[in-house]
Amino acid sequence: MEIRDDYKFLRVEDAFKALHLNISLIGVIVELDFPTASDCSCTLKIIDPWHSGSGLPVKLIARANRSLPRVESIGDVIFLSSVKIVLVNRKITALCNETSSSFALFNGEHGEGFVPYQSSPKFRIRDQDKSFLSNLREWMITYKFDDGSCCFTSLKDIKEGEHLNLNCQIVHVSKDDKDRCYIFVWDGTEMPACSFVVKSERLPLCVEPEMMLPTHVLRTFPTFGSVLRIIVENVTEKQAIQGLKPGQHVKFLNLFLQVNMGLWSATFSPSTKMQYTMSREMQSFSPQREKFSSRWNPITRCISSPSHSGITGVAHEDAPFVTLMDMLTYSNVTAKFRCVVRFIQVFPRDVRNFHDLNGKFKLLAILEDATARIHASLYADEGDKFFGCDPSDEEALIKKLNKLLGGDRMNEAPRNPPWVQCCLFSYYRNKNDQWGSRRFRIFDTWINAK
């Protein structure tokens, strides 16, 4: 494909040879740093058909953060006028200063219009600029970005306290009441299960406990693989992620991984960047939600016989396994399921309080798998069946409970609960608010004697 360059824009490859000169450029944004609040600046990288390597760094400086480019998507096109080629940290860089330069941002999708979604006040597009923009968008259809030697880590291989580069899909973006933003990302793999130190307070069901996501949002989530929460609190970082939307494919460079109360999360580090990802590179990760059929184990796309410890037995060995996210997002309020989970906490903590004054068994457990955490109750005869011992035999109850929780529940050492199978059913407590009062209960499950 022939692309016209018979006017003032310089090719990106020629910009590397224009040190100390003022030039104009047009390029595709393939990498984006987050704005720096201290000096009102941000850095991005651009390429064009003649330079598709790691890209030319462009540093943009403004008098206020609101004047900096607000890039909606990696892969968008930027016009730069009267930028100076300088050395920044010994790297050739195009410097765009608000006082002497101008810029314009355009959607990078083929077939879009010629009106910039953000531009400097003095920017004006010309007819030849429109032709170049169209050709650049057409070139991007078949372009594959070379991200160099950068190594990307799958969520299944993450480690606490380390920085990583992640190639992922945006599942959801939201904000809580404390103005903290969360980016929910997924790559189709399962994050490692965490060990726990037993604490008296109840463990949260998710990283964002103040803003439990409603069912209609959860139904947009994949039901297999883990969803990582990226927590965003810095004001300039929030501005930089405004363009992120569910379904986008993004590469995050230098995320910091942490674990709190057994839940994985990530935060931006000072060197975190977003990098371009072609949508077709992530097609294999597209969530596939299939239709449900019968009342018992209603999900036709079941997970394939996940391994478990054998500590528990169930009365329905022929029922296929599903994930907790399958349960949470199932279309009917009431249904029955078979899962492989970990019991990470139970209430009450003292086995002497498992039965109420009327002698009826009552216990609330927190269960988790790679997709979610839920509360599930054990009640009445099902609770007695689950433990399978005399209610007055405290020693036997403690022994079985410790086996289920992965260690002495009173010990402060970290414990790693085993994976066990169990049957659960969902029900509602209020007929007038069935979804709002939906609960889960364990049934037809027991702890094996050995």
C-alpha cells in the first residue's frame, strides 16, 4: 500500500535523525505512560509504516493536567505539530510543549471520521491530513506490533510482591464510594490459591467489598479463569484510564502484585505503562457464555473434572462440576450445583456453638475457587451429616474442621485449605426480592472418615 507523504509531516524513522530540530509528526500510539502530577507531563510512543519497532518516545508537557492528551485507546492516532527532537535520559524524544506545539487525537479504528476527540485550540485538519489518517488506519488493520524483548506473565504464574507485565482483556471498570477505581482484567488462566493466617475478623468476599458488584454486571464476567482487580487511587492515573472499556485488549507493563486476606490485587507503579495489543491476539481469550438447560447442574459448559483432595464425599458423583461464578450468574434464582472449592473460614469459630439452643446445627462458611468467593450455610440435618459425628464429641468435630480448613484453626501459622468437592443449592429468603435475598446452602456432602 502506498502512503502519501508529500507534505510537512516527517516520518518517524527520520525524526531520530532530527536532533534539536522542530518538526511535525503523525503516528499510531502503541505505548502510554501515566501522567506525572509533579510536572504535568506524560509520555507515549508512536510508530508509522516506516518505523514499526519499539516506537519514538513523545513527551508532552502542559501547564495543567487537564490540558494533557487523554488517550482513549492504545492504537489511536496522534498528530503532532512543531515538536522539538531532544535527548531525554539519553533517548531521542519528541518534546511537545503546550506553549509552542499542538496535538490532535483521533480514533484509530478504520472507517472512523476526521474529527479529533481531543486537540489543541489552534489545531486545524487539512484535506491531505485526512488522506494520511485514512491510510494509516488501513495500515493498522494488518499491523502486528513488535513489543521487543518484553516478557509477559500469565495470571497463573504471578507471585506476591513482584512486578510483572500482563497481556489481558478488560472485563469491567468501576469506582467505589471512596473515589477509588478498579480495573477488572482477565487472561483466561487461574491465579494461584493463597495461604491464610487465621484471623478473628470475617474475610471479605472480594477486593472491592464496599461496592459488591450486582448480578447484571457479574454476568458480563467470564465464568472460568480468574479476574484480577487493579486498584487505581492516584488522580492522574484515573485520568489516564478513562478510555478503558470492557472488551478492550491491553498490555500493562510493570504492575505490582499483592495479596491481602487471601485476595490478589495489583497497583500501578511509577513505571507502569499501557501498551498496544491487537484484538486478534486475544481472540482465544474471549469469554464464551453458553446456555443453561436442566434444573440440576444447569450449566451445559461444565469444567472438566477438577482435581480435589478426596476429603469430602457427595451423593451426586454423576453431576458435572461448575464454578462459583457460574453459580453467581446463573439465570434462575434456585438451582443445584456441584463445585470444587476451598473452605477458607467458618462461623461460629467455636465448635461448641455449632448448634443453637434447640439443638439445630447452624454454620456459615466462606468458600472460594479461582473465580469467586461466596457465603454458604450448613443447616440442621445437613450439618450433622456433613461432620458425621456426635454433636457432643468436640474433639472429633475439631479434628474434622481442622482437616477441612487446612490446619489448626487456632494456630497463627499460615494454612492452605485443601480443595474439596461439595453440592450446593441456591434459594431465596424473600419472595418479593428473590435476587436480593438469594443465598447458597451446602447439602448432600460429608467429610470422609479417613
